[in-house]
Amino acid sequence: MGCAGLSLAVQLKKSGLAKGKKILMVDRVQKKQNDRTWCFWETEPGPFEEIVFRRWEQAWFHSSGYSSLLELSPYKYKMIRGIDFFNHCLEQLSSSPEFEIITADVQSVANSADGAMVMIDNTPVYGRYLFNSIVFEKPKLKPEDFYLLQHFKGWIIRSPHPFFNKDQATLMDFRTVQSEGSSFIYVMPFSKTEALVEYTLFSKTLLEVEDYEVALKNYIHNILGLQDYEILEKEFGVIPMTNFPFNRHSKNILNIGTAGGRTKASSGYTFRFIQKDTADIINSLQKYGHPFDLHADASRFHWYDSVLLNILSGDELKGEEVFTHLFSKNKVCEILKFLDNETAVSTEMRILSTLPQWPFLKAGLEEGFKKLQRKF
């Protein structure tokens, strides 16, 4: 079920499209504790505004040679806690007889003669449409596909005395070890005494558990300068960063979330793309009676993602240098709009012109050639 499935279910209820229907939702575990957070930026209140845990209008960017406090306006950087999201969605759905929520194992999905089938605990269940958010196995990559992992370990910590500026987040801080891949820390302060500190890497393989924890301890002690704190919660996650063309739908099955390619390949951001996709699905159902008339981002954004993955997968240019150029030479509002796939070509060309020219030109030509090969 996950974030994509719950988002869609809530919007189906709010739109009235669920009325009189039977909607089965399946997840393999019940969410009883906070084990993840979603961060994203918006200019307007979103569909889950009432459960936004914290908002920031300013955020720091740090690298070894550059630091700046970024004014995010007209955007706000927002955080939703996983447990708040799940509880909110389940509360919304529990009062509707149209929704049945079960905890079970999903083995497979397939099309049937007049709809779709899901195998749940070795029992087939049939329906008109099936919305799948499960990536059942790692994609079978072609030579032109990149597949990096964005993996992160976070601690929610508490200081015994006021320490954090609750109005200023840290979006990226590259002042951490870079030997394992492009690595940075972000800090989301909840109050003067509590914050989420998360160590994030872009690389091909995961680290040992103690390596994440050593990096977090070093950053908290040596960069933040905080020696006395307690750990309240921990979280760990892995997000695929790939330009692999995920199958969007097959007859009566629509893949959503990461399974439907809704994770931004070059950044790993997913929550906002899920919400935009959910709105498209609702609109398609309302207009055409099926969920398949969906907006597709311009193909050039897929190319931009491939170019950055090309850079991050090699050794010629470090991620720290790429993002330092990006944030030191461009307006923050344009960067965020660009990362949302919402900019005009003129803005994109201006942003790209601020990045190290030869590595990006080389990667751009390589990815452009691959694109032509796929076409012919």
C-alpha cells in the first residue's frame, strides 16, 4: 500500500469516486511507529497540509568552500512524519465502507480476462483495476541504464539545552566524509532542543551499520559542535536513483509510486511527484472513467536526470562540486522548480550553463547518443 496507495485512496474518497465501489487495500505490515519522514517543497498548501509536522522558509547549504543561508520563498520546505501520515490516512478511510484494509503478503500481480488479479497469501483476488506500488525485483538494466542508491540513516536527537535555530533547516551539508560516494548531512530542527540529523549518500552499495553511525557522531560532535545529546528515534531508508524506464501500466494494472517511475531519478524526491500523479489519476477517472490518461513530464527532464546520474556514477566530478555550483550560481526558487520538472527551457539552459562545462557537455552528449540509439 505505502505512501502512493494511501494518497490515492484518500483522494478517491474525497472526490466521491469511491462511493458504491469496493476497494481492497493490502500492506504486509501495520505501521505502528515512526520509521520514516517525507520532506518536500511547495508554494501552496498541499493535500496533506493538516499533518505537516514542520515548515521552514530558510535553509542552509554548506560545502567545503561555500556556505549560504537560502531564502526559499515562494517555497516552503515541509516535513511529514510517516506515522502521522499513515494514521491520518487510515482514520480518513476507516469510516468508509468502500475500503477494506488488510495486512497480508502480496506475491504477484497480473491481468485477468476482464480486469486484474493480485495474489495475496497464495489466494487470487480479482478486480477491475489494480494500482501497484511494489517493486517486486530490481529492474533488469540495459547498458545505458544507471542504478544508484540513495541511502540514509537518521537520528532524532535532543539536546539538554537550547541549541538549534528552529527556523533554519540545513538542506545539504557536504562537510562529511566523501570517500564512500557523494555524501551529505541534512538537519531538520523541530525546536530549540530537538532535530532530525540524517546522513545521506549517493552510491552503488550500502554501508555497514556502524559506518552510518560513525558519520553521524562525527558530524554532530565536530561540525554542529554538540557533545551532549540523546537519541530519541532512528530511521533508515534506501531509494533507487535510476533512469530505468519503469513500466507505467499494463492493460488494467497501473504502477504507482517508485514502481511507476514517480521517484525523481536525480534527487530521490518522491512525495510531491506522488501527489501530482494522484491528482492526474483522479482527473482521468473523472473525465474518462479509467485511470490511464496521465500527464507525462517532457522527455528532456529524463535526459537531465540521466546526465546527472552519469556524472554521479563516475569519478570525474564529485557531487559536492556539482551541487555547490548549482546553489551558488542560481536562484533557489528556480532550482526547486527545476527539480520539480516545472521550468521552461530558457531557465533550464541558464541553470545548466552554471555547471562545470566539460564534464556536463561530455555526459550530455553520451546520454543524447544513447537516447538516439533507443529511438532507432
